[in-house]
Amino acid sequence: MSASRPEAGHVVVVGAGIAGLAAAHALLDRGARVTVLEATDRVGGKLLPGEVAGARVDLGAESLLARRPEAIALAREVGLADRLQPPATATASLWTRGALRPMPKGHVMGVPGTASALSGVLSDEGLARIERDADLPRTEVGDDVAVGEYVAARVGREVVDRLVEPLLGGVYAGDAYRISMRSAVPQLYQAALTHTSLTEAVREIQDRAAAARQTGPVFMGIEGGVGQLPLAVAESVRARGAEILTRSPVTELRRESTGGWRVATGDRALHADAVVVAAPAPVAADLLRAEAPEAAAELAGVEYASMALVTLAYRRADVALPAGSGFLVPPVDGRTIKASTFSSQKWGWLDEQNPDLLILRTSVGRHGETEILAHEDAHLVDVSLQDLREATGLIARPVETRVTRWDDGLPQYPVGHHARVARVREHLGKLPGVAVCGAAYDGVGVPACVASAAAAVDQIHGDLRAVQDLTANPVQSLHGGAGE
């Protein structure tokens, strides 16, 4: 049997994050025998269930983008259909210019269709600058451009600094002036190719969405936390005959003379007809260096950002929070936290299961911000409490706290990211029976990771259409916290 068509063969998946588990699930549908090798002691990657003060919470990603089908479909396929829940509230705020202000509506990733959409968030000068967009000459975007650079040129830096930056930062923990518009906000990039006015392009995007009658929640959660998803997928694939081995780091990946692959882990070596590498880019680079040095060199250049999540549990009787699901913080305001989620107000199941507690969390750390994350957990809690006090008036002390660090947790998508991904796949396309997937390629959100897993499975079966489509049309992710 050809290594590129392993329907009845053995496929090894490297990594048991949501992308690797989704790949295993799809491979079983193709009739493959599947072994998943995970270096750590658990499955799930950056989808991590946990507890604080006895309450079940997410310590990683906590929501799924519902207007893309992949993650929701996977949840239903593994028995979680009756546990899918939309947020109890969709309202959020910006903590900017010294106050919590309602999150503006009528924008695309912070870019407004009209100046009035950002009234109350921007200064009068900032609003006036937006109006100039219609009179400016065309701004060429070329093959790619940084989101912040292009948006600032059209409607002013204040739009970027006060709204685009915190929204993108919530997804990538990155810098809007470095992040690729083509990869991170592809609908804006496509609109910029055909429009002179950015605000006019945004209005057209909004009109198309309205015409498509996009209804229903933008995001979805899972009762018990999104961290239940990888556990359910793992249980499903095991029940269908797949083997998942934790504490099994892959140390070598080599082509065999017979056409298959030798996968070394610990003191054993497995034969595989094909391999799906669903590990972070640096790990994938190390594994592919011997057989695909050009692809490995590209993957070694992928940068990552680190961050920490601070989860806080309060006695409900001690706390009165503002309405809504939480707030984002523009970096320009000089605060330590970049966001806070009022988890008990956002998720009905969490509120119902813990009537005497109120759970919220903050996030700390952006790309290049290493100093704050060098501090001990207690310091991250203290600075979070200080910022929460200034933002909301919260003065109560939590009954329990938990800090979860995601070191090198979020891949960065700088200008030219799509071209890097295309080169990786071009180099790997010369080797039969190997593909890559995960957050480093086509989007950091859970649906994007699931989509990349399905495309990788297609690829090792000789069908390149899905990976070509993803590379040409990146998946926008509107929320953070994903995992390979």
C-alpha cells in the first residue's frame, strides 16, 4: 500500500491537543489504525479543565467560535450536543481612558463602518480622523500588510490603539502593528484589495453578513468547560480502537526504505504508513529536520507569545460586578492585565452549579512582554486585583486563586505568515505520507485547529484541496486559547 493512502494502514499522530485528537477522529473515519503519541501526561493541549474553590472551570480556552462549523460539529459527534451552551450575556466593555465603556458595535475586528460606531471610545480628534478615510487616496496592501499599519493609515492610530489592538491581542497576545492582515483578518484584506475606502469596505462586509442572515450566537461554550471537548474526543477515539499514549515524546521521525515512517519514542519505535504532526512549530521543526530540512527551517522561525491566566473565586455575597461578560484593555492605557472575563456572568452553567461563588479571570502577558511573566504567581494575582479594583471597584479578597501559565502558548502571525505556511506545505508535499496541523498554520482558534486537522488527513490521502484552500484563505479566529 502506498504511504500516501493509509485507509487500512497505520497512522501515527504526534500530539494530543485538539488538532491531534481531531486528526485521529477523522483518520478513524477513513478506516486507519491510529496511534496518538503525546509528550505530556495529559491530552488537550491548551484546552485545560480544572478547579478553583471546588468549581469546575477552564484554565485555557473557554469558548468556541460558533459561526464556523468545525468545532461545534466535532463536539456533537463525540456526544456533547446536549452540553453546548451559548454565553448568558454577549455584552462586554473596554477599560480605556479611565473608565469601563460599552464595547462598540458596528465594526469588523475594531474597524468601524462609520465614525459614530466608536463614539464614546475615541476622542473627538480620533472620530474626525475616521471621517478622512473617504477622501484619502488608495492604500496599496500588496501581498500582505500589518493590520495596525493599514488601519492606522486609513482611519488613524487611535482606532488601532483603542480597539483593534485589544481585540487582536485577545486572540494572539500579539502586536497589531506586526500581525498579518491577510492571515488574521482575511475579510479586511480581501476588501482592501478592491476598495479605496476602508470604512466603505467594512460597511459592505456588514451588509453581506446581514444579507446572509447570520443568526444565533457568535460563540458557544460547553457545560463543565470547553476543556471537556478534548476529553470527550479522546474517549471517543479510544472507544473506536485508537491508542493514545501519554508521556511518550517522539524523538525521531525518519523515512523507511519501504516507503513508510519510523517513529521513535522512548525505548520503542513504531512503523507508520503515514504521520500527522500536530505539535507546536518548534517541536515539528525538530522532528522534520532530518527528512524535510526546508520545512523545518520555516517552522523554526515561527514566534510564540507567552501569557498567564489568573482565575479568582469570590464569595458571591462579597462581590457586585458591572453587568456583562467582562472587558478588554488597550495596551496604550498602560495597565497590566489585558482582559478580564466575568466567568460566572458569562456562563450560565457555571453560575447554576456554584450559586455561592463568583468566578472571574484575568489574562496577563503579550508578545515581547517577558518582564511581568517573570514574577511569581502571587505577584500576578496582586496586580490583577489592583487592576480589577481600579476598573470595577472590586475590593473583596478572593477565597482561592489559581495561576495558569502558557509559556510560548500562542503562535504569532506576522506579515508574510501565509507565505511561510505555503512554503512549509510545499516542502512537505514532496514527501508522501506526512502532514502538519495545529494552531501555527491557519488560525489559533479551536475551529481553525479542527479544520487544519481535517485538511492534514485529506493531504496524507492524496487530496490537497483542503490545505490549499486553507493556505489561500486563512481562518479568522475571534477568540484566543487554542492548542495543537
